[in-house]
Amino acid sequence: MKKILLCTLLIIFSQQFVSASLVNRVVALVDGKSITLFELDARMRHLIGLFDDVDISQIPESQLRQTQQQVLQQMINDLLLKQEAEKFGIEVTQREISNHIEQIKIENNFTKEQFEQTLRQQGLTREVFEDQIKDSIIRQRVLSMMVRRKIVVTQDEIKAYYQNNIDQFAQEKQVHLKVILVPTKGHAQRVREEIMAGRMDFNSAAQEFSQGPNADEGGDLGFVAWNRLASDWRNALTGMTQGDISQAFEVRGAGALLKLVEGKSGGSIPMEEVKDDIREIIFDTKLDTRYDEYIQGLRSNAVIDIRL
């Protein structure tokens, strides 16, 4: 499913397929129900409207025709799902379609005029667009009933995925630092003495003396990956614990002090923190597989005549 959708979204339909001389030629029959060239072109024009930064002239004609075939195959799948919906008595009301369109307007901050203009830019009439919305709702309901509800992700599967893909959940050692940069190492040492004597804290010292980043915020650098620190910074931090202030050291001729606000050890993110993400990954993989199996079952039991 994803492969077909990805192809259709990455390749844009050529102008040659939207000429003024469109005829209502049948391009496919599915159990006696037709898909016309007009309907196929309407679907393609809708896809065109999703993109405004692709140079159509740079796409080979063979690739465009391949995309047209892929879209037709998706339309055949949609028609099969509509037949399943009829068999199970699944219906979509006009109110549901209207509510769905209103939601689209809200999400895109469209006025009624802007929405109608967008349809025109995509070469769609409101009637055709409503039919596409209806088909989409029907497709989702059939898939929910026949595919989604039958997918189960177990705790053992989540655990196995986590263990077999542990590298995906690795995290670097990180340190939350504050820094004071002054002209010389001696100057840094004197600032440190003031802090250690309690005459000022690190934040106020940074605000008063530091020529480094974020001085007004106490020299706060936030979290920094340990491996991204220069060796002299790592050496200065070695042996420090939370809240410690480093000895004065030299950085490119300047004097520096570091405060270790907090440290995060490296290693793997606990499974408990990523189990929901893993469940979604496994579910989506199963969904693709079950969808393909379900559609192939429908196609094998249908009479399909492609005439494009």
C-alpha cells in the first residue's frame, strides 16, 4: 500500500493527460463496473494539486505512464473496497461528507472562497471532490473492519523488536553545562576563587565577567553530547559531579570555567519509554502486509479488465 501511494505522490501527471478533448472512455472494468478515463484524469489532477514545486517537463514520459498505471491500480482497489462496503451495508451520508470537508477547511484555515479556488486549481469540481471524500471514508471503514481490527501487537513482539534493534534506541552521554570565558586562565582562576568563597554564584559571575555565549543567562549551554566536546573540555569535566565547578583551564588562549549542571549517561533508552513507538512500527508493518493480502484476495475473486 505504502509503495503505491509513495510512487503516486512523488511523480506528477503530465499535461498531455489533461487535454481539453477528454472522452469518457472506459479504461477498466471491475466485475462489470467501469472506471473511465475522465475519472482517472480527475484523480491525477487531484495529485497534481498537492505539489507546486515539481518541473513536469523533467519527468520522462515512460515514468509518467507508469504512474498513471499505478493510480489506475489503486482506483481498482478502491472500487473493490466499495463493493465490499456494499456487501456489508457500509454507507456514508452527505452530512458525514460535508463534515469532513468542513474539517479540511478548518485544518487549512480556508474560507469557502479559498476552498473553492483550491478545487479549481486542482481541476476538480465539488461533486468529484465529494465523491473522492466518500470513497476515502468507505475505504477506511472497510479496512478498519476487515484489516485493522484483526491486527494484534503482543508484548513479546515489542520486546523482541527492542532487543533486535537495540542500536535504534542508543543515546549519547550528555552533559548540561554552563561556561564562563574570560581573557586569561589567571583571570578565570580569580573568578573561580570568588565563586568558591561564596561572594558570587556562577550565574552572576558569568553575567559580570564572561565574554562567552549566553552570558546574560549565566553562560547556559544546555545539554551537549559528550563526544562533541573538545578534549580540553572533557579533561576539565573528568571527575566532576552534578553542581561542581571545574578548575580554570585554557581554551584557545582564553581562560574558561565550567559548571556541570546535570549529566545523562549514555546507553539505551529504556524499553518502557519507547514501547508505544515500537508498537506503532510493528502495527504499521502488519497493516501493510494484511492490506496487501486482503486486496490480493479481493482481486483474485474479481473479474478485472484493464483497457488502458
